[in-house]
Amino acid sequence: MRLRFEQLGRLRGGFPARAGAELLTGPYRFRALQAKDLRPDGSIAWEELTWMSAGQLADKYRVVAGDVLIPLRSASLRATVFRGEAADVVAVGPWALLTPNRSLVDADFLAWYLGQPVATAGL
């Protein structure tokens, strides 16, 4: 069965911050996940993320457990699965966030597949 990428689940982008994540406090405070936070091995230092204010629109960009995170402007495509390591995380900048339809695809398999040369050549 061949599916289009958007058929695999809910696909969305990152929060369009104008000048990067701003250090702010107060209401609507979130951890800002940016492509620079993704280490070469795919790990993320969650406790080191910048805090920002994303306003009431943050829910659209909030990362939830099971999401596949794909940085779009990176030297290499390294998809990773968010497992809920931190609360109140918002993807900022050029990301593809996919909340997979679990009846069609497993998040870990999808992240693995997206790292394969045959998959990255087609993106």
C-alpha cells in the first residue's frame, strides 16, 4: 500500500518566530525546540531549551508524545520521536511535525524509515 506523507497522520509546521525564540516569562510560557537543539545522534537536551512566549497559538505547534519531529533545514534529515521527555514544548522554525495515525504507521518505524537513503532521496 502506497500512501502520501500527509495521509500518515496530522502534518504541521513549526511556530513562525520572527527573530528566533525570545526569552520571555509570564503566561503562555513554553520550551522552544529549534533545529539547532537536535544533536547529531538525534537526542535533545530538553532542560537546555530556551523558554519563550508563543501566545494562544501555541497549541497548534505544541509537540505531544508520539510526534515524529523532522527538521527541514538541516545538514542531514534526522527524524526523531518525541516521547514526552519535557512538558510544554513548542517546535519553532522550519520543522515538519507529524502526529502519526497509529492504525497506519508506528512512529518509531516512520522515524527509522525517514532516515534511510531511499526515503531521504525522495524528499
